[in-house]
Amino acid sequence: MLNSYLLEALPSVREPGVIIGPVANLMGKVYNMLFDILHSSTSAGSLGLAIIIFTLIVKLILFPLMVKQQKSSFKMQQLQPELQKIRKKYEGKTDQVSQQRMAFEMQEMQKKNGVSMMGGCLPMLIQLPILYALFYLFQNAYVYVDAIGTNYTEIANAIINIPASMRMEVFQPFAQEFVDAYKNIDIIKDGFDMSQVGDIAMLVNYLKADDWTVILQNLGSAGDALTPLLETKNEIETFLTIPLVSKAGLSFPGVIIPIAAGLTTYLQTKIMNMMNPQNNDPNNPAAAMTKTMLYTMPIMMGFFSISMPAGLGLYWTISNLFGIAQQVVLNKYYKKKFAEEAAQ
């Protein structure tokens, strides 16, 4: 099978690892199925549409955790007067023993009322393996998505059919650049052969749009067979003019992804803080950290998205938007529910 062969020849990441590997394979199968369904109806933008639907599925799976997190947040708001009393009790006592006792009493109060300080972190912690797996998936989409793998194989075969002398003359500089970039990877150490489909498919995955422009110009009529295949590649991999399997970068339109990832991260964190008054309480030891995260997290996500496949940045952006919608809906629900319980 094509994808199994290409997975063995994966140059940039090799094996995702014993934990992330199975997650990446499972998510690759689910994503490939979604892509096939959409691609059968419309080829343009199907990769991006599959990401949006895939993100929705992930958010629905994590929804019970979001419910638990929001419920815990509201309970924490109700506990603030009691927690404030504990802080008042140890006010001015800065010795280690007093601080430990205060922390213990606050933890016991939270435990007694079924509130967990880690409840808000759990959804994010669970998403980390998903993000790592998606990084492998989009960085090497030709391995996990059958349509892309088939397209890359057809491109590789078309390149092999170009006369050897011209093939080597035109592609050798790019092949050397690729080998230099991944010289520490075992598969490259074993040699790179411009007459092997698997090796050329790896090079196809590495080449950027500007590279193909130069290649086609240098090939002239010898590259005629590549033109429709590259058009198919562009059609499959592009969503709203952005190539999703390439690094987002800082040039337009790819830079839209890091900007969107950073802005939606800021917006979600800001809304979360607005819905949790204790995060803005100067007497809350965690408030300062929360305020810092409001600005550092968006910058970090925007920065990381620059050097990541644009598809991963799109996933994070859509995930943030779904997360904001969930927060607003759950906030209204629990606000009404706790108000009714308090009135009884």
C-alpha cells in the first residue's frame, strides 16, 4: 500500500513515537475518511473543510470535559467568600508553615465542594497529544491522506519520465538543499535517489510553490506532464488561497493563519477571564499568572504557527472559535442554573 511505504520513508519526523504515533495514525484514518467524503463532492478546499469538521468532532468529544470545567469555575466563584476568609486568617503570616497551612485549608475547601484547580487545565492537557499528532499529519499529509499520496506518486513518476540528464540538472539543486536540511535523518544517511518514487515523493513534499515555478521554467516543454498534476496538488492542498501543508510563514496569505491563531487565542483567554471573576481578584495568587497568560499565550501560539504547517494553525483557530462558543453557551446555562438554586 502506498501510504505504508511512504510512512517508512518519512524523512522529517520518522516515527512520531510510541505515544503520539498511534494517535497520529488513528487521527490520520479519521481525517482521511472525512477528506474522501468531502473530496468526492468538491475537490477545491476539501482539505480545509475536513479540518473544520474534524475540529468540531474533537470539540464534541471533549465537550464533557468543558462542561465539567465550566461547572467547576462557577463553584469556584461561589467559594470565593470562604476562600477569602482563609486568606484573611493567614494575612501577614509569610512563614513557610503558615503558607502551607493556608494552601492545605484552601485545597480541603475546594475538595469538599468538588472543585479542582486542575479542572481548567485538563482539556488543554488532553489536546496536547492531539496537536502533536496533527503536526505529524499535516507536515506529512501525503502519508496519511490517500488522495495527496496518490498525487505525489503521480508527480514522482512524471519526474522519473523526464530524461535523466535534464532531471538531474533541474532537480539536483533542490534535492541537495533537501538532503542538507535533513542530513541527520536515517533515511537520508542511507542515500537519496532521484530515480526512486519514494525519495522523489519526499522531495515533492519539501518543495514550495516558488520552487515549482523555477522548476517548470527550467524544464520547459519537458515539464508539460507535471503542470496538470501540480494544479491538482494546489487544488487539493489550498484552502482560501493558503497552502495548508506548507509552513504558514510571514508572507501573504499564509501570515493570516498565525494572526488568526494569536487573535482567537487572546479572545478565548479574555472571555474565560471575564467569566471567572476570581482570575481578576488581586487577592487571588493565581490572578497574576492568569493575566500574564492572557498576553503570552496568544504571542506563543502566533509565533509557533509561523513555522508550523498552516493546517495546524487553522485547526487551532477553528478550535478556539468553537471553544469560545462553548464557553458562552455553558456560561449562560450555569449562570441561570446556579441563580435558580440560590433562589430556592
